[in-house]
Amino acid sequence: MKKEILRMEHVSTQDSALSNLDDFNMNLFQGETAAIVKLNDVGVDKLMEILCYNRPISSGRIYIGEQLVNRHDYSNFTRNRISIVDRNSKLISDLSVIDNIFLSPVKSTRFMIRKKQQLREFLWLCNEYGLSSVLDADSKEITIFQRCVIEILRAVVSEAKLIIISQLEEVLSKSQFAAVKKLLEQVARHQFAVLFICFPHQYLSHSCDRCLFIHNGHDVKVTDRHNQYAMRSLLSDYISVPAPCTRERTAPPLLQVSHLYLETFYDLTFSVAAGECIGIRGREEKDFLLFLQLFQRIRRPDIGKIVFEEKDFYQCPPSPNSILIVQRDLANTMMMNELSYLDNLCIGLNLRLNTPFRSKRVLKGIKKNARETAGNLVDARSIEFLTKEQRIWLLYERLCLLHPRLVIFNCPFSENDLAIKKYIAEIINLLKGKGIGVVILTVENCDYLNVCDWILFF
């Protein structure tokens, strides 16, 4: 009989900072791989928090290793032996691979470090899981794929019986994610349990013993391996990708980047025409900081040339608002909650009008046009209460008002649920339809990247 690793019975939470669970039930057993398919983001962050830490819950019970660790009338705030591997690194950059593996956050580390013993254990792990060609014990320079492997091995060493994998499909290639899944299958056979957390379109690449659907913090359906044939029909209502809006290049390119070299960029060459979308997929988000600094005119390339509207980008600076950069988490970072809807809409307009003043006639015209799509939201004195969709639409209206020639999106699909990703893709298609060039910087392997006419890997 398999040993039970995790059981959650009718768990509900009340947290003002995070979305909550609502009568949530789940159980996992030793050697099992399972998946939580989130139909939206509600309750998922809270679920991961109470699995790692015994924080207060308003109802229900949580058992780990067949022991009661949390209940509605008592929470001891201790940490559970559960490891999470996601897009965020939990390694210490100054330490080597072997040091990061044996420095466990969930298991007390020996005061005396025996280097020879650690090396023997490391070599045994590499031989057991076939990782000899992947990891170098003394290396400090690692890729995202190696980082994921190291965190999984750290979970094995720290005896964290449950390993949670959260949306690694977005940061790894298909072959890399397949290698991680193979490693996890081997790990699961050694008395561990593995839990994937993913969106519906990502689940199709998994093969799990059981699958649980979560919607608004509640478990709505559970299927097992014997019902896998029905999964595609179950998921069909939640998977829809907007058709790309493509154009033929009849006009000269709006932006040309030729043989650009700068630190992590080697011979970067691409071009963007009006009404065209180019996706640039990198390995890590930090690489995009250099790219954005180039178009903010903070940095210059070591070698190479950037031509915008047939003029040298550095010798003939483009007019204000010709190139706009939209930072990640666009629903929050590009907004000011304390300002009114109209004030948020008009951010940057003074640069386009070339005057710090806005006439009442201009504001009246802007307000009238915005009311046609936003309705009475235009009169709002604060945007604190707006939903993500309303905030993204506000950003789209601002872009239309400023009418840039090129918009650069920095990781627009990151950390958003399926509905928001779809909405962002629709907004990008609207921008393309207005003849605006779009560049998308991303580290994700996301289905909604089909809004791009071309995708460049570097």
C-alpha cells in the first residue's frame, strides 16, 4: 500500500493579500505524479504558500506524511519539507553547483562540511540520474535548465517528499522540459511525489497519474490516467488562441537592427515593418535589460547599427513617443492608482503635444472618445478598483492616443492566467491592425506567441 504524502480536506482561507481557497480538497501518494490545471489564477498562490508554511486557514485540515500539520483552529507557522521549482531561481549565485545542492532551506545543514563526502554523494546522484554530462560540481556559471536540475537534486538531498513544478514550460525549451520530466519520473520512483502546476494548454504535454482542475480556488474535477483520452475534450473550452494578424512587407522596414554586439548579444540582426510583430525569445529576463537600454538611449552597441525610419537611431534621435516601452506586469507597472482614469490616459501626452499644458478643449475631446469604449469609467477619480482587463484596455487607449510607430513589450505574458494572456494577444493584434510595429521580448514558450509574424531566438 502506497504511503500518503499530502491530504487536504475542505481547506478554505481568508487572506486580504492573496486570492483564497474555497473548500479545496486534494491528496497525493508516494511515487505519484499529479497535475493541478488552473483554469484561472485564483487561490493558486495561497495554495503554494500554505503547502510550504503552516499559515492560518479558516476551515479544513492539512496532513503531510500522514501527520496533521495544520487545521482551522491551530497553525504553528512552521515550514514543511516541500520544494518548489519555478521560474525564479532559489540558488546562491556565488556558490558552486555542489554547494547549492547541499545547502538545503528545508533541512538543517551540518555544522562541519565534509567536502569529500559531498563530492561522493554528488557523483552518486549524477550517476543515478544520468546527469554526468549536465552538471559540473565546481561551476558557478549555469543555465536555466541546469538551475532547474540543481533545485530538483537539492529537493532530493533535503528529503522533501513533495516536489512542486510550477510552469517551467514557459522558461524551458521542449527538449529541456522533456529532460526535466524524465528526471522527475526517476525521482518519483524513489519514494517522492511530484506535483505539476500548469495552465490547460500546458497540460497536454504532461503524462500524469492524476489531474485536478482548480477554478476560483475550488477543486472542480479530478481525472486519473484511465480517463486521459477525455482530457482534450475537457480542455477544449479553455484553450483558444487568436489567429495571427499578418501583413506582407510592401513598405521599407520601420526598424533595422544589423549585426549588433553588446555583452550577451552576438550578431543580433532583425527588422520590423509597420503593422508587423517580431518575437525575440531569450534565455533569461536580465538579458532584455540591455536591449531596453539600447532603445532608451542609455547604452550604445559595441558593434552594429540601429536604423529607425531610415535614419541612424543615435545620430538622428526619433521624435518623442515614436518608440514606447511597455514593462512586464503591464496592468500595474504602467499605471498610477492615485490618479484619475483620464489622467492615466493622458500620461505622456505632453511630449506628443510638445507643451506641458493640456487645453480644456483637447481634454474634452479625449474624454468624449474614451467614453465610447470605457463608458462611465472615464469619470473615475481613481483606478484602484479596475480589473486587469480594464487596466490593459486603458493602456491600449493610451497607446492609441500617443500613436507610437513602434511598441516594445517586455515579457507581456509572464505571470498572467490564460484569460489575461488571451486578452493581451488581442490587444497586440489591434495595435498591428493600426499599423504599429511591435517587438515582444519573452522567455516563455507560450501558445499566444502566434501573434508574432516572426520569432527570433538568441
